Amino acid sequence: MKKALTIALFGMAVAVGGVLGATTGAQETTAMPCCSTCEENYMSCLNECGGDATCANACDAPYYKCSRYCSFSC
């Protein structure tokens, strides 16, 4: 009985490892956005702020993140 439980737990661990291994790199394969999209989203964010400085500052972080890995070729 103990041996069967050990085998079952080992099998479950291998299955979970396989699922995690298959899904771990999903973020790495995401397509890079066009740099023009970063600019458009930033300007849209600023326009929605209506001149509020705190809101405008909050638009900076997503823009910088986008512009660090965007593609100029599209």
C-alpha cells in the first residue's frame, strides 16, 4: 500500500512538472508591441487625465515599460 502511494505521488509530481514546464515560457513568447502603439497609448492616457499631474505621472511607467521592448520595424 505504501509503495502504491509513493508511486502515485511521484506520478502526480511528474505530471504537475510537465504542465508547469509547458506553460512557464508563455510570457517570453508574447509578441513585441509596435513602438507607435506605445506612443498612442501614452497620448491616450495623457488625454484621459485632463491635465491632472498625478494622473499624467501614472502614465509614464507603462510607457517606459512598453518602449523598452517595443519593435521599431512595424
